[in-house]
Amino acid sequence: MTALWTVIFTLFGVSIGSFLNVCIDRLPVGGSLLHPPSRCDSCGRRLTFYENVPVISYLALGGRCRTCGARIPRRVLLVEVLTGLLFLVAFLRFGLTPAFGVTAFWSCVFIVIIFIDKEHQLILNKVTYPAAIVAVLLLVADAVFPQAGLLANLRTFGHGTLFPVNAVVSGLLGGGIFFFFFVIVFLINPRGLGIGDLKLAALIGLVTGFPLVFVAMFVGIVLGGVVAVALVLISKKGRKDVMPYGVFLGVGPIIALLWGAAIMRWYLG
């Protein structure tokens, strides 16, 4: 039965990835997520049902429009596969529990943030603000009904006996720590970060809570630093070029949600 659920949630994740591609395409330009139906960006032809099957359609079409031959962005395939893999990992990690649903949801939010920032160098208020409201509502729900296990994957450290604070305090503390850390960085080097990065840092802290926010911070900052140095060394970027830092910050909370408690146990052990 577990194998069946694994397949179901992986396929469900791939399907959700198809919708995330719509979000990534349309949110930066103010488009509706519901209308119009999917079309080829080059020739404008409305796509048929069998051209919209996640992963399979891309591979069957060879990554090109059936009518005009225009190339379909590889990001379309990448997002679908990545979302399916994250749903798979979250299910294997938490099983059919509320923690799985919460982790899968936040993975989707940060995938959208990552790819929009990569392509447009934007971290949209229309994404971070509603996401922050959802984060606060989840914190309140977990504080009031801890037995529901909504944030069970974070409670071991963030809301447990080692750091005995409730979910709301944990989330606000995490958001404040990451936000003010980046405020200091921003004041020292305004060119290195944007206001959107500060808002994203606060959101990440709300989602992961204290002290797992430090896992998210470490992953995002180190990953961003390593990639930046590598790009400079191979002459893909100059030292003064702007990096879409949200791409790297967005990876941190996904790692923290999935393995943050295990990482903290290892570190403190």
C-alpha cells in the first residue's frame, strides 16, 4: 500500500509542478492563473490536452512546439520533475501526515520564488505577503492544536523541550533573526541584496522557526557564496554583477523542513 501511495503522491507532485510553471510564467507579468488556457508563447496556438501532460508531453514533443517548432523552456520539465521528487521525498520522510502536506506546500511556494527570481530577478510581494499570512496562520493553528501535528517536522527543536517555546514565538523569533541579519548585511552592502531578499528572509524564518532558521540560513548563504565564487572563477559573472540571491535562499527552508531536525541532532550530538 505504501508503494501505491508513493506513486500517487509523486505523480500528484508532477501535476502540481505543471501548475507551478503557470505561476512562474504569469505572476511576474500580472497574468491570470486561470485564463487564458495554455498556449504556445511563439505562435499563440492553444495547446491540446495531450500536449499538457506533465513530463510526458515535453519528452514526446522533443521540447518543441508541435506547430511552429519553437523550443519549450527546459525549466518546464525541470520544475515538474523537481516538484514530483520533493513530494516523493516528503512522503517518504513523513508518511501520510499533516507534516507531509505542510512540507509539500512550502516546497511549492519556494520553487515558485526560486524560479521567478532566477528568470526575472524579482521576489514578488504577491507571493511573499500571502505566504507570510499562511505561515502565521499555521503557527497559530499548531500552537492551539499541537496534537494535530501540522509542524511535527519542526517541533522536535523549534517547539519542543530543548527550546520550550510555542509555535508562534518560534516562528516570530525565526523571522526576526533572519530579517535583522539581512538588514545588517543590506546596510553594509546595499548592492548585494534587494528589499525582496529581506522580505524573503522574514518569510523563511516564519516557516522554519527557531532554531531551525539557522539551518535554512546556513544552507542558503553557503550555497549562494559557493555558486557566486564558482561563477566568478569561470568568468560567467563579474565581482560586481548582481546575483539572484533568492534562488539560493529558497533552497534553505526546503532542506530545513525535510531534514532540519536531523541536522540539528547531528550538530548538537
